[in-house]
Amino acid sequence: MRAALLALDGNRTAFGLPPVPPFNCTWKDAFGDVQTNYTNAGWTANAVQIACGNYDPVRFHLRLFSAGMWVVGGAHFELLIPNSAEHQVLSWELAQQLVVIDMMRTGRLNSALPMQATPVINPVVSYRAIPGILYNALPAGLRGLIGGPPVPVTADVPIPNDGKATILNVASRAPVLAGTFEEAFTLPFNLVIPRPFCAKGPLDLVWLQGAVTITNRTLVTPSGVFSSHGSAYGELLVTPIDAATGLPSGPPFTALIENIHVTGINDRGPRVNAIVKRIALPPATEENGSLITHLVIGPSEGAHFTRRERC
């Protein structure tokens, strides 16, 4: 599926989509959080993830999970939250429609029964929501694209969801797209957020300043062996903020931000090794501490997840 989608151009005018962003995007290997999925084949994680469009400002993001003879895809249309490295999901349905269109464009679906819809298997009429403060800042064209309400809103905006998935009946395998695919970019940080760990409550805020550099390198051999190494690294200045005044409430300190994702697929199956670190350097107070998570899923390792939070 990866090879089939990466081989496409961005021309979707035959399906009624205009030749303008984000509808003229092309697919490439992508960096994002590793997620897990459970099927009758057991626990798996997304060894492969691709995106149509760049990390900033908007993209269609597709995670692929191996499930025996099946591949499960999780797709969404998302926006990079300004001055951060995190994305906000804007639409499930728009992403599903684009993936279906592009799989039709590959010419690899079964001509007799190319696709079919599942019964309702996910939450309806909506799933998750866009925070009101982010929604109010969206351009009018982007709000119209996702079918959102007029601004300003005073509450979070639910993300519509019909609860159905699309089953794509793939009839032929795309040729191996061998080679090395690399990307690197730096994102500035300058925003106030709830303290992500060691928080004393919902109004425990911190101001993050600095930058995070993201790198992603994918290697595919002519025989189809897939491997990927992605990382997000930075040192941020963290300043405690008083929620009532918006002013600093304590001395700033430095925090290490590090995400490392190593994934692969060979004849034994997919494997994922993901480490996430958030560490104060050094802890300025007892509350700053550290957060480390580690996920390992593979044919020989089984499935393991650990989380260590020290405050």
C-alpha cells in the first residue's frame, strides 16, 4: 500500500478535487507518534506511516498496521499547532475519502468489488473534538473544508464521524519502491501549555520556548525489506506560568525533548521500538522530574510497554 500510494502524482481532478493545496499533495514517508492496534493476530504497531502533504501546516496522515493477511489503516486530516511539533486532528472523513480516491487511482483494487463499507464500528456522530481556541484561529477556507460551524465558538468543536470504515479489496501488489528516503526540518516552539507530566492540576501551566528538530530516514531494499529511523530532538526553556496572571510563577529551567522511533518489516513481520523522553536538565524543583516511555512490539520481542514518571 505504501509503494502504491507513493507512486502517485497529485492530480485528482478526475475525481472532482481542485488542483490546489491540500488536494494536490503527494505521498511520502512521515514522522509521527507510534500507535498500537489490536486484532485477532495480536498487538501490532504502525511500522509504516506516510503523509500526503508536509508536516506544516496541514497534511493527510496515514498509519499502517499489519494484521496477518490484512493491513489496517488509520487516517486523519490534521493541522500543525502553531509554535509546536504537535498536530490537531481536523477531520476523519476527509482523510478517509482521500485514501479511497488514491487507492482507486493506483489501479490495484479488485475490479469486481473494489471496496465495501463496514457496519458502524466506531463512535458516532462524532469522535474527539477540536479545542475552541484552535478552531477560532483556523482560516475560513479550512473551516469550510471540514464543514465546521461559524466562528467564534465558545466550546470545543466535535469532529464528525460516521463510524464506518472502508474495506479496500486489493487485487495486485505494487512493485517495490526501493531506495533511501530522508527528510529533516526544525520547528520553533513558543507556546503555553498545561504541564505535560508532574502536574499539580489542570491550571499548572508552563511556557515552552526553543526549537525541535525532526529527522526521518526510510530505507527499502530491492527485495522489499523496510526499515525506518525517525527522531525528534530539542532542548526547550520551560517557564512555570501563573494561570491567573499569565506571568512567570517560578524560575525557568531546561528540558530535554527526545523521541526515537525505529521500525522495520521483513519476512518475519513488522517490528517497532519507540522511546519518548521528557527530562528536566537538571530538575529545578522536585516537581519538574522526568517522563520516559518505551514501546517494543515485534515477532521475537512480543509486546511490551513501560512508563516511568519521576517528580
